[in-house]
Amino acid sequence: MRANSQHSRQKAAYLSEHTLSGFLKTRRKFSAALRCLLYSAHRRVAPLGNAGPFVSFSFDDFPRTAYTVGGSILRSFGVRGTYYVAMGLMNTSNALGDQFHMEDLCLAAKDGHELASHTFGHTSSHGIPLSRFLEDVRKGRRAITETGSFPATANFAYPRGEVTLSAKQAVGREMLSCRGIYGGFNGPLVDLNLLRANSLYGDIDRLNTVERLLRENQSRKSWLIFYTHDVRFNPSPYGCTPEFLESVVHLAVKGGAKVLPVAEVLTYGST
Ligand SMILES: [Zn+2]
């Protein structure tokens, strides 16, 4: 009797483990297929040319430390980045820390950083009608311009990197570029409707991985975009430490890449 119940428990554990692993495998296959579809549909392709390699550092939302700490790291190397701003987050606070204040926007613009948009309310394109998403995309860009102090560029990043096929097509028509969070290199052909970007999360122990990306970017002469959020000693899971950011910027500059905001890579050589 005891042997039987032990056998049943083992069988149940086996089944649940295998059902879970089957589910995870299916989910992984599904996300890979979705990513493939997102990359192959509604493309708006432009050649990168042969002026690379380029590297862009971008900060999403953005938490104050992205400017106060991240911005000063970039400044110390004489380079500038792109801030994807969601104006509805101004003066709020969340797990990423205090979000930007108006003075951070002004100082970031004065330092020559790019102010790009990220919807108004940090809205995901998932689970809402396309028309409502588009409304928030437009409102976000307008809100930056309506501050009267600085223009928003026509570059955009999808909140949480969540993009649908219909959003890719519709937002792509209104923006110069749209950035996601799928990793990889941009070029030799760049899909302006879904720029690839790589996370800079965590601490210096991840430097080797990033160093490999930078080396490959150099040999491909392509364009590597990084994104992160808060930059502080105890970052959120979506941010990084100052030491990590500083080391990556140092490697990018030392490797001879042109480190520029997204807008300047897109217009490089045309002015
Ligand atoms: Zn965001």
C-alpha cells in the first residue's frame, strides 16, 4: 500500500515536472516565432552605410539617476545619450526610484542629450485597442514639445518593449524610428520600425557578455544600442550600477565606436 502511494507521488511529480517543462518549451518556441514574425513584417529598412561601428546608450522612462548618475558618466567621456521620456511619469516614484523632474529634462537637453518619446502614460501596446495606444504615443510626444523648452525627436521606444504587429505598422508610419528590447545588432540594413536594443542590467559581473557584444559590433561595423533605467549602487532589476555603466562606456569609446544618440546615428553623414 505504502509502495503504491509512493509510486503515485513519484508519478505525479514526474508528470507535473514534464508538463511544466513542456509548457515552458512551447512558450519559448512561441516567443521565438513571434519575434521572427515581428522582425519580418512591416519592415522599413534603411542601410546603415559604412561609417560604423556606432554605439548608443539609452535610458527609458526615466528615473532621476539615469540623468544625475548616468548622464554624468556619459559627460565624463564626452559623449551623449538618448532619453526615452514618458511625460506622465514626471515627479512620480516607483521601483526604479524617483522619476525625472522638469529640471532633469532641462539639464539633459542642455547637455545635448536626445529627448525621445515613450508614450505619455508608459502604456503597453498589448491588451488595448490600437487607437488608444496611438493616442498615448502622440500625447507623449506632444507633451515633451508642449513644455516649450525643447523639441522631442521623432524617435520612440515601446514601453516594456511590448509591440504588436499592428502597432509596429501604425507607429512606424509616424516616427523616424521605433526601438524595442529584442537584442542584437542593427545593420547593415536597419529596420527603423523595430530597432534592436540590448539591456544593460545588473553589475560589473556582466561586463564580459557586453564586451563580446562590443567586439562583434566592431567587426561587423554595425550599430549597438543599449538601454537601461536607474543607475545606482543598488539598482532595480531593470537598472545597473554606475561602475557597470562606466566600464561599458569606457570600452565603447576605447574600441573606437562612434558613441552617439539614436537621432544622430540616423542622420549621420547627411548634414
Ligand atoms: Zn519604459
